[in-house]
Amino acid sequence: MNATSQRLKNTEREVSLPVEPDRQGDAQDGVRPPSPKAALTRQRLLDAAKEVFEEDGFFDARISDISARAALSHGTFYTYFSSKPEIFREVALKVEEALGAPMSTVILDRSSTAVPRDRLRNAIRLYLERYRDEAKIMGVIEQVARHDPVLQAARVEHQAAERALVASSIGDLQRHGMVDPNLNPEIVSDILGSMMGRFPEMWLTEGRLDCDFDDGVEHLTIIFINALQLDGGGSPP
């Protein structure tokens, strides 16, 4: 069972909803992990589902369309997923995990020699580039999350983990004298995290802002740097 599936199962227990069966199994549960062929088939279904949800939205998408797009039988779908909401939740969390990847691959990369200000700029650009690429499915995710308590709770859990990393990073920078020491890292991470979630949705999904992509990246970066009063010099902590 991958991390996304486990998070969904944990969330379903927390909100007291029926737990959908894990048809893949997990070595920790005493069941053999899926074979490479099964993993590939499952990924084909996830890729097909993402395309169908992007084109038709969640409510108009059909399991038969997903199976056909994956070139698999209708029955094969139910070997790996029990319902349309289940596969959508996994698609949604995989997309969000990919969007949040710059946190570890850029900002928290201990092998990087870039100063924090440059790391922040690079991470924001990469995040917004990925969001732009996923703008269509992100619009569907935002819509469905308002009506699906399981997905909503899983997103909250995922975002809380990301913001805890941000708060820890801010604390490290404060200890190195590179960020305003008067700031509360937890409060700042929530404020900036909310901005990182809502701004690209308004801009890239809803189309409510008409601006050059580089200008959007630069303005968001400047706001982050100014909010933290981030020192431009020094070695990366």
C-alpha cells in the first residue's frame, strides 16, 4: 500500500466512514505486495481516471469511461478500486503530493549550496509551473473536496504535514539570524500556506487574474521574502 492509499484509509477511519477494501494488500498486513504487472495496471487506471476527470469533471465521469480510456475491462476496475470516489481521492492526493514536492527537493535539500532566498524563488517557480500544468484537475479537486469529507480531511492532513515542515524551516532560519525573530513560525506557515493554496487557484484555475507568468512568480516570491524579512546573504543553514 502506498502512502497516498494509507492516508486515505486513516482518514476514512477518523471521519467514521466505511473503509473501502484495500484490494492491493500490504506486506505489513501479512499480504503480499502487488506484482509489477498489477502495479502497472493500477497506474493505468489512475492515469486514465485523471484524464477523464479533467475532461468531464467528477460528477459526469463514469467508471466505464475510465476503464475504456485505460483499455481495460469494466470488471478490472473493481479489482483495484471499489468506487469512483475512491479512485478520485487517490488521483487528487497524488497531484497534491507532486505539487508539494519542491518543499523537500528544493527548499529542504541539504545538498544544495543555494542561499535560502534563491531556494525559495526556485521552489515557488517550480510549484507554480506544476500548478499551471495541473490547473484543470485542481479545479475539479477543489470542487469535489467541498462535498467529500474523506478527501477534505486527507487534504487537511497532507497540508498540515507540509506546513509543519515550513514552520520548522522558518525556525531554523531564525536561529541563524536570517528571518525576523519576532515571527511565530507556526502562524507564518499557515498564513503563507493559505496564500500558496488560494493564489494559484484564483489565477491559474479560475482565471481571475490576467498577468504574465514570470510576473506572478516574482510577485509571490517578493511577498514571501518581505513577509519573512529574509536576509539575502549568508550560507544555507
